[in-house]
Amino acid sequence: MSLAIFDLDNTLLRGDSDHAWGRFLIENHVVDGAEYERENERYYAQYQAGTLDIMEFLAFALKPLAAHDRASLDSWHRQYMQTKILPMITPAARALVNLHRAHGDTLVIITATNRFVTEPIAWEFNIPHLIATEPEERDGRFTGRVAGTPCYREGKVTRLKSWMQEQGQTLQDSWFYSDSHNDLPLLSIVDHPVAVNPDDILRREAQQRGWQILPLR
């Protein structure tokens, strides 16, 4: 079976799940509104520009997980799914996933956003495999640190190759869908790279390389 690999934020979703989680925390007074919003916007702009220090960002993004018990986090996440994520899922995105499902492909979401935020989103798409940045846990609580390699830029390639070795998968006839130039390392090694609603840098690269450009929205 071929791999059908999907980036999540601004690809399968009409928006960014990590950024939206930050907005949710602000709106529900879980974090300091003004300061958190300023930092959330600053890191998002750096991501878009390709200048993000992923470890610095994750220290910021994972801190609220460490500050609260899992029951509270899970309750907030259920609200976040209803108010933030479900409105971001378009019929076109579901149809694309279902097209690959109908072809018998192995479906994978690969994302820099952490597993706590993204795992219920993968369930919503009924995608069985999720490769995400892993927040460290001890004794049932998040520590605020990262476990292993962050799933970002070249780290996505590292994490995917490790997963493929465990699963006995290859990249033969593989597909990868992404909106971001940050995913060029992974787009460059699959057989069918697809730029979905691409940013300007990725659009230029896709045009130069003859990659498919998909206006999924």
C-alpha cells in the first residue's frame, strides 16, 4: 500500500491548530491574555517566515500543559475541538482523505504541533497514524519538555523514517500534502509532492519543480 501523508495545519485544516489552541487558552482565561497573545503571534509569524526556533517555541507552547492536570486539559480540549477545530475542517479536506482511503492507501498525519493537541483531530479524520511532536509525560502529567526529536522541518523526515522502519513501510509511490515551505525537506523525498494552498515560497518552489498545486479550500 502507498503512504498518503498529510500535514495538518493549513493543509487538512483551514487554520493552524497550535495557534488556535493558544487563542482558546487566552479566551478561556487559562493563560495571561496579553502576554500570551503577544508571544503566540510572534512565534506564529516566525513559523510563517521560516525563522522559528522550534525548541524555544515548544518551551512556550508546552508550558500550559505542565501547569494543569490532565482532566482539566482534556475537558478544555473537548471544547476546543467544538469551537475551534470542527469549523476548520472542510468537505474538501475530508474528501481528499477519503479518496486515499478508498484507494487503500496507508493514511498518516505528520505535524509539528504536539500530540496532545493533534491526536483528537486525527481521530476526527479517522486517520490511524499520527506522527507529531511528543510532549514528555511523567506520572500522568506533562512536564513541559519535549520527548525525542521535534517533528519540524528536517525533524519530520527523521521521524517519518523511524516510523516507516517500525511499520515496514517505504516511500514507493508515496504522497505528501503540505502548505508550507517548512516542509520542503519532506516534500522533496516523496514520489508525489502536493502543495496545498501553498505559501509564497512553496508556490514558487512547486512551480519550478513541476509539483502539483492543489487549492483545497
